[in-house]
Amino acid sequence: MEGKGYTQDGSVDLRGRPVLAASTGRWRACAFLVGYEAFERMAFYGIASNLVVYLTTQLHEDTISSVRNVNNWSGAVWMTPILGAYIADSCLGRFWTFTISSLIYVMGMVLLTLVVSLKPLRPSCNNGVCNKASTSQIAFFYSSLYIIAVGAGGTKPNISTFGADQFDDFDPHEKKLKASFFNWWMFSAFLGALFATLGLVYIQENLGWGLGYAIPTTGLLLSLILFYIGTPNYRHKVRKTKNPARGLVRVWFSAFKNRRLKLPTDPAELYELEPQHYMVTGKRRLLHSPAFRFLDKAALKDDHPGTPSTVTQVEESKLVFGLILIWFATLIPSTIWAQVNTLFLKQGTTLNRNLSSGFKIPAASLGSFITLSMLISVPMYDRYFVPFIRRRTRNPRGITLLQRLGIGILFQILVTIVACFVEVKRMRVIKDHGIFEAKDIVPMSIFWLLPQYILLGIGDVFNAIGILEFFYDQSPEEMQSLGTTFFTSGIGVGNFLNSFLVTVVDKITGRGNKRSWIGDNLNNSHLDYYYGFLTAISVLNLLVFLWVSHKYKYKEEAHDVIAGKEDSFVQMEGRAVSCAALGLQAA
């Protein structure tokens, strides 16, 4: 089929027919996908960026409750992709899982727009005393939010991997294009986030919450129409295994069953199928690695009934196990990011936000500087940094995937340090002016918070994009949707972890008559101590990350390009590379 102009990786169209490489896929197809990503990011950040403000000003929740509820919802949004990816990889495929989930997402947005628009459902205020929202209003509001979370579960992991599927790994030119895909994919997401933090949050607070949610809802509907117009251009990966996760479980079970058996000194004695099998099926064969040797016992050839696992299946299990270890090291960075829509935002509401006598910027708009710094940094990273470093390291990406993550973690440590110093400055101003009430505005410009936002944006070029690319690239071939959920679930757990930390720290530090680090009155709290605590655990997390990344072995694949000839070894980070996150030497 290659000679007839078909794709070399076996991609098909929606009806299962082989597709022509020249008329499908690549950025030609991705152009229809990035529109949805931009509007989905606008919708998500249009909610998340200002949700804590809505909960405190419209539903009249206290600080701890609002922070906890925002984190719990954000956590759900980022955790549900585990189920969505599993359904895509095992049953429906990425296209149809995304289709169903996107409709659920839009339904949630429509319901949310209605609930914030209906005047009878709004809490009332008399003589400065506001009644709490009714039970029905709260139920309606949160039901809408969690319907969105369910829809996000099927869209987030599948739209990005579906976009990456539009590039043929067997074509050198397309593989080079794919190396930049996630940079520019996230660039489109940043554009949506920028409009949300600059425009939507202002519309919500000044022109009405209903209008502020109706705009992204309409955009989401239009982007879905555009997505389906592009259907003839899409490439679809053929699922070769009905339930790839079952094979991973089988490897662990077999390894435990054979735990008393002795491994051969030569890995070639382990069970593996002939190269022709992989040529016929189109499945990629993974080469043996010395990592996690105990799992090799699943591939032992013995006299017991049943076929042992292949080396490729064992290596897939090793990959997932290694990804889990790296995933744990990404949780603290996700916890730091959770401050943006919670404590950073609440901190901003206490500061002077007046730009002129008649204009006050929403505190959530400061999040736009994260996006702006990312929008500036992504092209600089892709067009200047990568080529410059590539000439010295000879790595197609410039630096390895784990080095990119390590640099991102360093930036986030800087964020917590800067946030701590800025909060110390805020507390000094509060003390000098005798400010104690929660609603008193501190005579200090909100733009003092800018450095921590900008550093977070630059760091995310390394951290957020790097995490997404790493888990997609290093996941087993047939589990790449599930692999990207390592990225989303890390953010979700980070939000839950932040909710847990905020609650526990408040209870411990606020016992008796003590001054809580995170009280309902931030003008009489000690956020500087909390940011110092986050700095400490971030440094410990960096040390753990360096150790885990030093032990990590990158995926190594073998492609049999011509029958009867030797394998050509293809891998993304270099043969048998084991790199520390911040070093440039191969182990």
C-alpha cells in the first residue's frame, strides 16, 4: 500500500478504508481540531478562573469551602479522562468517544448558562445581609458543573491524541512535524485561555454571569460543527487489541506465578514472536530492557500450560510501571498550579485593582499573564531554543522529555518562593496601615502578583507541555489515549491534594485562638507560611523526580522495514538512554 501513496502506519478513514497520505492527516487535518481545543479551553477557564468568585459572591460560600469546591470540581474534570481514555482504547475508539463526550460537555454548558441566568435562582441580599443560595439552586449549579466534568472525561484525552494520530511515525517528514505538534497544540489552547481570563471574567463580573457563560457555549457548538466538517481529512488508528489493559494485568499475574523460576542470562531466550508477525499485524515490537527484571519472568518459556507473555507485552508493562513512578513526581507541580484559581485569586481580591477612577480589573484577569507568557515562550522554545540545543545534543527535541519536566519543576519552585516574598510584602503593608477586616482593600497594587504568574507561564512551557508529550510518547502504542490520562489525572490529583492540604493546614494552624495560615479573612492569615510550606515540599519533590528520572529507561522500538533484513532501531531519545532530568549526559 505504501507504493500506492497510502500511509505507512496503516491508518484508515471512518469506514475502515486505507487513506492516502497526501490528502489526509498532518496539519491539514489538525486545523479542524485546534478550533475545538481553543473554544474548549475558553469554556473551561471561563468557569475555573472565576469559579471561586462566583461561589463567594453569588452563592456566599466561605473561603475554605469555595477553595475546596473549586479544587474538587477541577479534580473531577481532570480525573474523568481515565474512564474516557479506557473506553476509547478498548471499545469505541477516539473519534466516537470524543463525539459522544463533546455533546455531554455542551449539554452541561447549556445547563450552567441557564442556572446562572435565571434571576429567581439568585440569592437575595437585604440591608447588606445576603441569604445563602437555596438547596435547589446549589444542586442545579453543581449538577451542571459535574455534567461538564463527565463530558471532559471523553474529550480531553482523545482530542489531543487524535490530533497526534494525524502524523505517520513511519514517514520521516511527518515524524519531524509531530515533534512540534504538542507545542502548537497547546498554543491554540493558550489562545482560548487568554480570551477567557481577559474577556470572559470581565463580562461575568460586569455584564452578567449568564452572558459570560453563553459566549463560550456558543463557541463550543460552532467549533464542533467545524470539527465534523473536517471528517474526510482525518486518519484513524486501527485498534489491534480489544482490551490492551488486560495484557498488562496478565504480565503481572504471570510474573508473580513464575516468581520462583530463574531468569536466563541471555534475554534472547525469553519468549517473543517472530518479526514477521509484527510486520503482518502492523503492531510495533519493543526491545528488551534491563529495567524491572522481575517482570521478565512473565516471558519465561517453560512446560506449564498456556502461552507465556511476549517480550513486547512485558516491556509494555514495564513502560506503564515507569510512567506511574514519573506520574507521582508530577503531583506536587499540579498542586502548585491549583493555587492560580484558588489562593492566588483570593489573594488578588484583597489588593488594589483600580486602573483608573472608573475601571477595576477582575482578579482572575491576572491569569491572562500566564497565558501571554506561554504564548510568547512557546514559539521561542520551538523556533530558537530547540534548534540551538539540538546542535549540541543531537537530540531531535533539543533536550530529553524528562529534562524538560525537570526544568519546569525548577520554575515552579521559583513561583512558590516569589509568592512567599510577595505575601510577606502584603502582610507588612497590612500591618503598617492597620488593616484587619476581610473586606478591606490593601493599598498595594495587584500587579505585585505578576512575577509569580509570569514565571508559572514560562515554566508551563517546559512542565505542562512536557508532561503531555512525555506520557503520550512513552505509552504503549495501543494505550496512548490512556497514556495521556497520566497528564490529566496528575492535574486532577493535584487539585484534590491542594484541597486536602488547605483543609488540614487550616484546621491545624487555626486551633484555639491561633492565627490560621489560611483563614476566611486573608488579611489576618499567614499565606506566606503556606507558600513556604509549598516551597519545601516542592524541593523534596524535585529530589524524588531526579532519582526516578535517573532510573527511567526510554521506550525502544524495533521496526522491521524489509522482510529478511536486520531490524532498524528507532527510538525518540537515543538508544538505551537513561537521562537525569537536568543533566545532558546519557547514563
